Amino acid sequence: MALYSRVSGSVGMITLQNPPVNALSAAVRQGIVDMMHRALSEPEVKSVVICGQNGKFCGGADIREFGAKMTGPPLVPMVHLIEAASKPVVAAIEGIALGGGLELALSCHYRIAHSKATLGFPEVALGLLPGAGGTQRLPRLIGVPAALDLITTGRHVTAAEARQLGIVDEVTDLNAVDAAVKFAQSVTGKSLDARRISTYPCPRPPDLDAIFERAMQQVRRSARGAIAPGTCVQAVHAAVTLPYAKGMERERELFSLLFTSGQARALQYYFFAQRAVSRWSTANGARWDTSKPRPVRKAAVIGLGTMGRGITVSLAQAGFSVVAVETQEQQLSEAKQAVSGMLERGAKRRGVPLAHDKIKYSCSVQAVADVDLVIEAVFEDMALKKTVFQQLSAICKPGVLLCTNTSGLDIDELASQTQSPELVVGMHFFAPAHVMQLLEVVYGPRSSPEVVATAMQMGKKMGKVSVAVGNCRGFVGNRMLKPYLEQAFFLLEEGATPEQVDQVLEEFGFAMGVFKVSDLSGLDVGWKVRKSDGLVSPASTGTSARIRGGSRYSPLGDLLCERGRFGQKTGRGWYQYDKPGGRVAKPDPWLHGFLEEYRAQHGLVARHIDHQEVLERCLYALINEGFQILQDGIAAGPEDIDVIYVLGYGWPRHRGGPMFYAGQVGLDKVVERLEHYQQIHPDVPGLQPCSLLRKLAASGNPAIHKWREVIQKPRSQL
Ligand SMILES: CCCCCCCCCCCCC[C@H](O)CC(=O)SCCNC(=O)CCNC(=O)[C@H](O)C(C)(C)COP(=O)(O)OP(=O)(O)OC[C@H]1O[C@@H](n2cnc3c(N)ncnc32)[C@H](O)[C@@H]1OP(=O)(O)O
Ligand SMILES: NC(=O)c1ccc[n+]([C@@H]2O[C@H](COP(=O)([O-])OP(=O)(O)OC[C@H]3O[C@@H](n4cnc5c(N)ncnc54)[C@H](O)[C@@H]3O)[C@@H](O)[C@H]2O)c1
């Protein structure tokens, strides 16, 4: 709703009231319309101030209403009512003015912002465009290039930048509402003719066509198939080429197109999913709202390789004191240099405060004796990690959290090396750890609720989205990767090429296809794991070469590793690179020849494999594992899996995540296609639809928020 009050006798004050962000719900819109009429009808009122309760102007349209039948006064007539008012209306912007909130402010005749406020049009991230005049007013106010930048990227600007761009009239360090009231009094009686943005001509720079052409190219390059950014460009184009009223019609048309697209639904689902994962629960009933995190001031990182360095940077930038440990002098000094460089680049590029003084380096694990939490990031080797955990358990003060960054080893086995297994948890960061936003917090059967809560909170403080997951081989992300990779290898055996498979996945929206990712992260990583699992056997040409434990197995990755083809680092992998460490993947005729030879050796006849088959086999196998993970209680809900895949594995956000995507395809269709492929490949268990997937499909493809009702009581499993 919106409150009305009178300040100093002559200023009508309308206060938006809808915690936590004063979103423009039906009740708020109704309140604004009613209170505007009241303010305009009271003769004593000479000017109006619009502000938001609790130091937040407005977070935009109420996204929760998008899924339901719209009620209440629409936004567009509401902003027209404000702009057409005969008395000056001043927006007092504190905290945020985002989306519809900024559109509301642009309909006011003046805008006063607090210096700490942020403003922006984030609609594009929800698969939409500013649909209450934002695409028509902003270019009229600040020009086409700046408007295109803000609307197509959704980036938030500070009050200072907003002032520079001309979005706000004044910035204050003092109380913005008081400043707006004073300002409103000072403009009483002044003509409003020059203050209604919709009446401004839209500036037409001479190189207009080139500007739009560049903007379109830019969004095409980065959108990965998302339609909203390009549609935003079209809406801004309408502002320049059409009169205001016609431009508004075009904005509405384009908004409706986006609003009804599956992409907007997926992005809005994802918006709430990313917030929902913080309300975590574990298989044995621990919950976010009943578990109190422990205080952590000082942390340690053991092992300063690729991951340990990034984790150290992340911790220091978040304000923690860090003890960083490497056992070899040489590695320690290299790590020190690398960490300093990362901190300096962070300060230069993102303005993150330099935090060199937060870090103490040591060659001795004894240096961790007084820390509150340790993150182990040594080689992925169970025996080594066990030794490290035994040492830590003996050295650390009582009650210290012992965390591991393992990519998939058994947390419980590590916990059993310590005197307090309840203090052990996985903190699975993603590379590069100081950049990637995802953290899988892996709880074992014995991890205490407080320990899970502490790791989740640590992640948040480090600017990560933390997702709590149960303990199993590969946890959630890497476990689902296995059947996906497996299908990709099988497709090569059957006649595809790496570039064909990658192209299909990139057209779907992945940042990189599976083979490019494999080259980037190094083929040797998986090889090591397969070797320790006893899967890699000496090259042979018989049927057994492609069977392990009764199931189909592709040794292709192993064979490439045997030839020293580890990917980018060696300049050769699934692709070729101009030099070791090169980044531009080029198809490799050697690999094509090698695949032909391999097929001939194994009696495989190459066939044409179409786009649909590549996509379905890779994605549905991955999705099926996701359902198995839900069934096993390793993830508490589909949102957890979707957030992990979007933030950790490059799944296109505008497709919501693998579980949401499955729902959009139709669970019955996913089951049917998996059954189809399983019939053709009976020796691939990953293609057998799991029982939860079948159950959900049979219960009529319920909406994703209803899945939890069908999922059986979760339990962690190894
Ligand atoms: C044929 C079809 C025709 C269609 C006709 C339909 C007509 C409709 C016409 C509408 C015109 C639309 C006009 C407008 O341009 C569209 C919009 O305004 S879209 C919304 C734009 N705003 C945003 O995207 C802001 C989103 N929010 C944020 O970025 C952040 O929440 C924040 C505001 C920066 C605050 O961040 P934090 O402090 O970190 O807090 P949280 O993020 O955790 O949020 C707290 C809590 O609030 C919930 N929430 C936030 N914003 C909104 C919102 N806009 N609506 C609803 N709820 C919101 C958030 O979900 C959290 O709650 P939780 O999920 O944890 O319960
Ligand atoms: N690289 C990735 O993409 C990635 C992603 C997520 C998780 N992980 C996991 O993170 C862990 C580390 O991986 P990485 O890629 O950083 O490995 P890395 O080989 O780059 O670094 C490991 C470091 O640990 C050091 N080390 C070994 N034994 C030590 C000991 N006893 N005490 C102190 N330091 C010791 C080594 O000298 C080396 O610098 C592994 O468990 C790995 O599975 C890696």
C-alpha cells in the first residue's frame, strides 16, 4: 500500500509501503493512484514527494505478481497520471530505484537521490524490458548510447553516476526525503512544461544507425540465445524513430512478446531460485532458520595451488584474516606472488580494497593453531587429504571447522580422520575461486547444523551463492557431469566430432561446449580419477575395451591422455591450439583421423547424428541424474540443482537450469526420449529414467514448485 501524509502544510507525501523492497504490487499501485488524486485535490498541497518506507525507494514491479492474473491499476496509466500532474512531484530516492521503481521516478518532475542509492533497469535479467515507459523516457533524458547501455546490460549505477548521466537532479549525503521536501517547496508554482520527460524530443546523434548496429552486435555476442537484450535495443530504437505515444505502443508490444516467452518465465524462476537456496535444509532435518553460524574471524588455507590461491584472495577480500600454508618454500613464494597479483588486479578492475595485510604465509601447518576455520585445498588424493586432516585435528584449537575443497571425495571418510567429525564439511569452490560465484557446501552424515550454517554464511560473506548438498561421489555438479560427458564420448564413437557436439551445446546457450571445457580444465584431471577408480586398463581392441562393470565405457579420453593430449595446457586435446596454453580451439585433422581409426578398430560404423540427438542424449542424461540426486536426497529441491548448474557449469540462465528446463520440455517427453535411447543403448544405465522422474511424469508434469511434495523424504547416500 501507500501512506499519505502532509509535511510543512503544503507538501503531500506519498510513502510506498511493501517490505522488503517496496515493490509495486497491486495494492501499492492502487495506493499511489489514490494518494495522487488526493494530493491534487487538496488546495493546500502545492507539491508532492514520493518516497519509500525503510530507506528504500522502490525495487520495481512485484515479480511475484507476474505469474498470476494481474489486478489493480496498471503501471503505465499510473506513471502518466504522475507526469501529467499540475503540481510538481519530486521522487526522494533512497536505497534503490530499480526497474518500475526507476520508471516511477522518471515520471516525477524532479529526482533527488541519496548518495548511497543505486538506480537501474534490471528487467533484462528477468527476460523483460522496462515496460512502464522506461525505454521511451530514458533515451529522451540521457541520450541513446547511455540508455542502451543501462537497459541492455541491466547494470546498476550509483547516485553519483546517475547525476552525471542526468538521471537525477540532486544528490545528497543527508536525509534524501528531507532534501526532497525542501526541494519540492522551492519549485512550488514553477512551470512544469520543461519537466515532463515524455515531451522531450529524443536526441538523434548523427551516427544513429551505427550506434544501433553496434548495440545489436554487442548483445548478440553476449546474449547466448537470450532474446531480451536484443528486444531492449528494438524498444530504444522506437524511442528515436517514433513519437512518444507510438513508441509506448511499441514498448508494450515488445514487452508482451518477452513477457509471454518461456525465457522470461525461466529467468524469473531463476531469480527466486537463487534466493531460495539460502533457506537450506539437510537430509537429517537441520535447517537455515534453526541453525546458528559460529563466529569466524581468522581462517587458514592449506595448499596454495590453483584453488587455494583463489580461496585465499576471496577470504582476504571478504575481510577475514588468512593463514596461507604451502609446505615447499618454492611453491609458497610463487603462490605469494600470484595472490598479490590477483589482489592488485581485483583492486584495479573492481575497486575491491587491497588486502595484502590480511594474509600471513607459512611453510608450516603449525601456523594454523589459532584459526577458527581451515579450508584444505591440497591435491585430489584421498591418502594425502587424510594425512592433512589427521594433522589438522591434532594441531587446531578445539571447535575449529575443518573444511575440504575436494571435487568429489567422500567427506565422511575425511571426517573420520578427525577427533570431531561433526566439525567437518565440504566447501567446494569453483575455478577460478575468487571469481566464480558458486559454493557447494557439502554436509556429511555427521556434520553439525552449526557447521553447515557457518560454511553457508562464510560463502555469502565471500560474495558467493552457497548451496547446501549432501555427500556423494561428485556431490551435485560433478555427479551430473559424468553422464553428460559419457554421452558426449559415446557420440564421438558413433560418428560425431567434438566440434559438432560443441556447436549444438553452444547453440543451446552453454558458454562452451563439453569438449572445449574439457580442454580448458585438462583431460588429465578426469584421467587421474578414472585411474584411481580402476577404470583405465591397457589399450585393447576387443569388446572389453569398451565395457566396465557390465556397462558401456568409452576409453577415448584415456587414449588421448596416453598420447599426452591434456588439452589447452599441452596445446592438443579434443582440439588443437597454436601453442601450449593457447586458448583458441581449432578442429584437429589428427583427431578426426584418430577417431576413424578407433571406430575401425572397434568395429563401429560412423553414422550421421543430428542436432536433436546430440542435445537430447547429453542433456537428458544429465537431467536424469539430477532427478536421481533429488530422489537420493542429495539436493533438497530442484532450485539447488538449477543454481549449481547456472553458476558453476555455464548452463544458460534464460533456460532456468536443467530441472526447470526438463519441466518446460515436459517430464513425460523427457521420459519418452530417455526410454527411446535406452532401447538403442541398453548397456548405458544413465539412460534409464529414474523412478522419481517417472513418478513426476506420471503425476501429470506438475509445476516445479510442487515437486517437493512428490519427492520422498530425502536421505543422504553414498
Ligand atoms: C500478454 C501479456 C501482456 C503482459 C502485460 C503485463 C503487464 C505488466 C506491465 C508491467 C510493466 C513492468 C514494468 C517494469 O519495467 C518491470 C519491472 O519492474 S521488473 C522488476 C525490476 N526489478 C528488479 O529486477 C529488482 C529485483 N530485485 C533485486 O535486484 C534485489 O532483490 C534488490 C532489490 C537489489 C535487493 O537485494 P537484496 O537486498 O540482496 O535482497 P534480496 O535480493 O534477497 O531480496 C529480498 C527479498 O525481496 C524479494 N524481491 C526483491 N525484488 C523484488 C521484486 N521486484 N518483486 C518481488 N519480490 C522482490 C526477493 O525475492 C527477496 O525475497 P525472497 O525471495 O528471499 O523471499
Ligand atoms: N582445479 C580445479 O578446477 C578445482 C575445482 C574445484 C575443486 N578442486 C579441488 O581443489 C583441490 C586442489 O586442487 P588444485 O587444482 O588447486 O590443485 P593444485 O595441484 O593446483 O594445488 C595443490 C597444492 O597443494 C599443495 N600441497 C600438497 N600437499 C600439501 C600439504 N601437505 N600441505 C600444504 N600444501 C600442500 C601443492 O604444493 C599444490 O600447490 C583438489 O582437491 C581439487 O579436486 C579443484
